[in-house]
Amino acid sequence: MKVLLIGSGGREHALAWKLSQDTTVEHIYCLPGNPGMSSVSKCENVPFDISDLNGLADFAEQHKVDLTVVGPEAPLVAGIADVFVERKLAVFGPSKLAAQLEGSKSFSKELMAKYNVPTAFFKICNTSAEAKAFIRTKGAPIVIKADGLAAGKGVVVAMTLEEAFAAVDMMMGDRKFGEAGARVVVEEFMPGEEASLLAFTDGKTVVPMIAAQDHKRIYDNDRGPNTGGMGAYAPAPVVTEEIKQKAVEKILKPVVAAMRNEGMPYVGCLYAGLMIANGEPKVVEFNCRFGDPETQAVLPLLDGNLAEIMLACAEGTLKPEMVKWHDGAAVCVVMASGGYPDVFEKGKKIKGLRDVKKVMSAEVFHAGTKQNGEDVVSNGGRVLGVTAMGKTIREAKDSAYEAVALIDFEKKYFRKDIAWRALKE
């Protein structure tokens, strides 16, 4: 099987690493890929503008690709799956209409309201005056979300009215997230513990993955501004087997059925961000693709042929028995550029990448790097995702931080407490 993998981040590196282990996969074209992906067996990086959807389909046809896997959300929201399906090319990822689950917070909330999927109360606001008036009536704490794509950063949990008004001004007035913030969704603040439950689906059958927990805030103890994610671990103990079944039966299956009922079948990876309180899960948000960095913690635990699972999703033949899991745990620690998620410098030489091989079960997934001659240098806010496996979360965490200690670049930054909720006494 020849696979085309679209994207260049840590999530895509983890996907390439897992796909390369499948005996049925003979070659993986990574468009555009990153320096880490180029060292994965069977992988070939190909520089490419991934916003050129027809060009990507041309590439798939010319290279006789059997399966295309779309990593990032932007091409999915732009309609890449529609272009491929129209040309009878197998693609893992939802259509443009189905990708609205992530591309439009208002679409997602209205769908959940229509089909009684548990989530926070909300109001869709088209002007800042409307948003502020609603905030005044509800009080704080309260959550303000940019309606469109904002690279995982378009959410403000405001603990005071002043913070809430400032968030509205930042999104709708200053347009920090461009047109994504032209409309906002104001939501109830939901207390509880967050977790991520991803699932494979072919539009009918839904097969959940192992639950993970992401660490969104930049500083230890979950303080500071939101980021794209500073680390993750799996499995997340907060998602007991009972809660997982509730999430599948009350959230994942109803949403996939709702999308089919609305004439926009959902195919690919459905990511449910959950808030869990008093044994009940509610939806925080949906994403239309694998999470980043959750993927780096979940995929190492997959005991199955990822390419075959994805192809079955694309062809409508997914079966639960295709998806099995290893015992144990995995922890991913993100190494970021100093100053992230605000202003940071690029081009810092990264040392020690090869030394990580000394740590059993550790893998380094490149998130924001580039090749500069003989050197690999930083090229983004989140630079590396360092993942390790272990029999327990503590063992996996210790190995991950042992590997992190071997890597160095100027102004590197990482949280010291990834998986703290699972390990608190």
C-alpha cells in the first residue's frame, strides 16, 4: 500500500511513525513532512503547498497512492476530502460539510442542541455588544470562543467580567484570529476535569480510542494562557470504563448518526474534547482530526494496523475488532520555544536528538523544526514532542523526562508536571 500523508507537525510525524510499522505499507509520501519524518523508514518528504487541493489529488493519482491521510484541520475544512472522493481516491478525513464540527463552533453547538448531546449552554453572538450583554446577564466565570479555526488558541476562560469583555474585544475588535473571531460563541463555564476521547469512524460504525488528557496551559499547575498543547498522556484515569461508555453512547454515536441524518456523513477521526464532572461527560468541543499532542500519546498504544483501519474508514468497512490496544501507558512532553505562545525566536540549533535512543521506548516527534545544512533548528512555537511508554503512567513520565533532559536548544521551555492529575496523591 502507498500512503500519502499530508502535514508537517508532531501529529503527522507520529502518524508516519505508526503507519511505517504496518507490513502492508510499502511507501509513505509526506507532504511536506519535516526533518523528523524524513528519518522514518519508508517515508519520503516532498515539498508541497498543501492548500493546493487539486494539486494534492493530482499527486495521489500520479503516484498511484492507495490511501491519503490528512493530518491538519485547515485542508479538511477547505474541502480536501470532497476533491479526493470526487476523483475516486481513498481519503481518511471528513468532507467539507462534516468538518464544520471543528470549523464552526456555532455549527457544532447548534447540532448538539438539536440532537440533545450534552454540552454547555451557549449563545452565538454576531456583535461585541451582543456578546457583552449576554456576559453581563450570566456573569463570570464564563467561556468565550472564536467561531472559526484559531489553531487551538481561540478560547478564553474568563474568571471575571473584565477578562470576558477583554476577550470579546481581542477577538471581535482587534481580530487577533482574523475572520475566525468575527463571530463568537459565549458558553457556560463547566467545572470538572478535561479529557480527550478520539474515535475512528466510517460514517456508521464508531470505534473509540484510548482516552487521553492534554495540558493546554503554558505553565505548570495549569496556569497561564492556552496553547496548542504542552503535553499529553494516555490512558487518562478520569475516563473510567463507565464514563467512556457514556461518552460513546451519549456523544460519539449520536453525533455520527446526527451527521449522517443531516446529509453530511462523518468519516475519519472524530475528536471529542470532554469535561467530566460527577461521573458525567459533556462536550467542550469537537475536532475533525487527530489531536496534537494527544496523537503522540495514543498511537504508541495502538495494537493494530493503522493503515488498514484508516482504509476501512474511507471505504465504509470499519469493524471494532480491527482496533486493539497494548497494556501500559504513554506520556508526551512538548518542548517549546521560550516566549511561546506569544513572541518567540526561531532558528535555534537543537542538540542531543540522537542521544534519546539511550532511553528505552522513547521517541521524538518533530513539531516545529527545519533542516539548516547539517543542523536541525527550531522553526515554531512547539518544537518537539518527546514521548515514552511504560507499564504505568509514572514509568512512562519518568522515561519521557529522562529523554527531554538529553535534548538542548537555546531558550527551550517545557512543563515539568505533565500527567500530574493522574499521579496526584
